[in-house]
Amino acid sequence: MTTSVLAAPPAPATATPGLKSLWLDILKNIEPKLQRSQFITWFKDTMALGLEEGTLVIGLPLPMYLNWHMEHYRTMTVESARAVDERVRHIIYKVDVGLKDNPDRTFDLLECFPEQRRRKLPGKQEVKLAEGLISKILTPRYMLENFVVGSNNRLAHAACSAVAMQPGGKYNPLFLYGGVGLGKTHLLQATGNAILKQSPKATVVYTTTEDFTNQVIEAMLHQKMDQLRNRYRRVDVLIIDDVQFLANKERTQEEFFHTFNALYEERKQIIISADRPPKELQLEDRLISRFERGMIADVSSPDYETRLAILTEKAQEYEIFMDKNVLQFIAEHVTKNVRELEGTLMQAVAQFELEQRMPTVKSIADIMRKLNKDPHEEEEVIGFAMDAKRQPTFQEVLEAVSRYYSVSVQDMIGASRVREILIPRQIVMYLGKKHLRLSYVRLGELFSNRDHTTVMNACKKIDTNLQNDALLLREMRAIEQELKMA
Ligand code: ADP
Ligand code: MG
């Protein structure tokens, strides 16, 4: 049997096919990083137009895409392009109106990226309600019942519970504010969940300000503003998260203002969150005064007991057993933000699953060191609890430090001057002085007959460094905990 081979046609002189497939690869890299609606809206009718000396020229179909891409997608696009083709070092944008609605030159994103391919990210899924309304799916895990109440969030929780009992009642709108990771989204979604539980037929829309903005922009682009307005006016409960992001978005603010009024007039419940109180938002005055009409409640950082209660609750939720000392240690050290608190716990769980060993205070301290969170936070918070509950022996201190830094006891008390030994040795001296109340002279003797001034300088140095070296402070704290000296 013979095979006839047809000669391939000569490659076209232009680089277009190569660029097209390069762009498709880059789009494939970008797509999972964005919400689908954003991806389709902003990457439709785009194309790579050239690649020269490391600079990739990206064509955009309309001038209005330019700012948006520069502001929102530039970094991500460069990263994706570099990941796909290492020749790319920079990108520049070029508006090319010939790309608009030109299927010969661009990809049909809906076809190239069919919906079912979408990677489902938790908390990001959307649900289509009646009449084209879109809401994020409420995370069932966020409930009013599993929200730990402390003095930092009591009012907010009570207000949410009241709204859940009687939407559109006294507390309308309900405005929650507070810093990141303190439970606003949890409370907002929990309230939505509770309302739906009672009235499964209610139209509850939960949206982020970012999504709402995208919907407004999309409607503007396709001249479908009226449709969008009508849709939102059919909502029973509108929950909108992080309205601080409405700043500088005049058109979206305007739409939101009208939607707000329409719903408010009909006594529909509106629940809003932001990172600061209404007065401090950089929004139109008329919006701010609307926000101030109802109930305003803040969430702030939880105190130690609440942090511990939250950790205990989360540990139960995730069905993980963790030693009380470990939970206490986390609660003591991660203080500002519940998300971080939860994150540290999850790291501990991951470590347990990987290594099949129970987290200890030391392993948690290691995790925190790796996460190396905001050092200022630790500095303020860790502080020293001076009172020794039990006096460990000098030998125990030596061994604990030796274990912690993986250096030998012999090296520490010996003559070595290498850096890795120096700090652990100084730490033992410091602990010996502080907790065991040994004199500088005695400590000098214990360290191969060193001069007492050496010990004194070491202790001073550690003392000074502890003032501004958060990492050292945390390590010291971990060692003290391990020795039950803290
Ligand atoms: P925010 O929206 O204020 O940035 P989130 O609501 O996303 O914060 O909270 C971050 C995480 O912390 C969530 O997993 C949430 O469940 C949890 N969380 C915050 N506060 C509490 C609390 N009081 N009880 C239980 N979990 C909480
Ligand atoms: Mg949030």
C-alpha cells in the first residue's frame, strides 16, 4: 500500500497564525483566573498583533477597553503571556477597531471556552434566578448559627438575625462595616441563607460591588440598561458586598442609587457591607445619606476569648482534633483578622495530613514563621508574660533551643563563632538570665568560661532585637511556650 503525500503549502509570509495560536494559549492561561463574565466581556475581540524584541502588542477593539485593561488586567496578562511564551517580556496595547465583531481576526470566546469547562471556584459560582437575574451562590457554610459572637460583632450579628426574621422591617438598609477578614461576608451570606430558609421562594440576590459594576458596564456596552434596571427591581432582598469599591464609578453609583431607591420604596430589604462607615466612604452624598437611614453596625477585631472560640468552632466544623495548647497559641498570636486565624489553622491541618503528625506549639510557630505575617502585628501583640509558671533547668533550656534551631548543645556552649550558632547561644543566655535568674558571671562559666561582659552584651543585644524583630520575637515566644515559661 502506498501513501501519497501532498506537499504542504508554503507557510504564509505573515506571522498571523502563530500569533493567533499564541494568543489563544495566553487566553487559556487567563481564563481560569477570571470570572467568566469578566473574561468574556473584556477579552472578546482581542488579539495578539505582533511580537517583536520581547514586546507583545495586544489589540483591543475599542478605546474604552484600554483603561480597563491597563488598570485591571495588565499585570495578569503579562504574567500569563510570559508563562506561555518565554520570549515575551513586555506587553503594549493598541486599539484596533477592525477587531470589533470580526470573527476572521478574533476568537469566538463562547465557543472556544464553553461554560462547562469553567473551573468551579468555591464561593465564585453564580446562580441564575428568574428573569436573567444573577446572584452568587450563597455559601451554605456561612450561617448565623456558626458565627461566633463576641463583643466585637454582637450588634452586627443581632442586626442580621433581626433582618433574617423580618426582612424589610426596621433595619433597612442594614449597613455593616469593618476591616478585612472580620466576618462581614460571612454575616451577609448567612443572613441571605437564613431568609431563604424561611422563605424559599424569595428572590435573594447576593452580589459583590465588582460584579455589580461589571453588570452595569456590560449593560451599557450592549445598550441593555433598562433590562438590568428592571431585573434588579424584582429582587426581594439585595445584598451587596464591599461597596467601598463603588468609589470613582459614577455611573455604577448612579445605577445603584436608583435601584436602592426603588427597592427601598417597596420595603425590600437591602444589606450592604463596606470597609468603613458610610460617612467615610468616597461616594456621592446622596448615597451616603441613604446608607445612614437604617441600621449601621460595625465588626472589629475579636478579643482573645472570641478568637479561641472561633478556632474551636472551625476545628469542629472541619472535624479536626487539635490540642488545646495549640489552639490557644494560635489565638494568642494571630490577632487582627479571623481569616488569618482560620488560615493558620488550615495550614496546621494540611501539615497534619501530609506528615501524619499532630501539630504542636512548635510546628505552629514554624508555620507562622513561614507565613511570616505582618511583623508589626506580631510586635504589638506578642509581648512577654514574664511570670514563670515552672522553672525549667538550664539543661532543658539548652535542649529546647538546640531542638528549635537544629544546632547541637555542644556547639552552643563551645567556642564556635559561626552565625548559625551565635543567635541560639545568645538566646540561651538571654533565657538563662531572664527566667532562670542566673548571673552574668555564672552564665559565662556555663558557656566554656566566657567573660561576663560577653554574656551581658549578648543579653542586651537580644533584648534590643526583640523590640523590632518580629520573627525573633515569635521564635522566642515559641521556645518559651515549649518550655512552659511564657
Ligand atoms: P470579611 O468579609 O469581613 O473580609 P469574611 O466574612 O470573609 O470577612 O471572614 C473571613 C473568614 O473568617 C470566613 O471564613 C468567616 O467564616 C470567618 N469568620 C469571621 N468572623 C467569624 C466569627 N465571628 N465566627 C466564625 N467565623 C468567622
Ligand atoms: Mg468580604
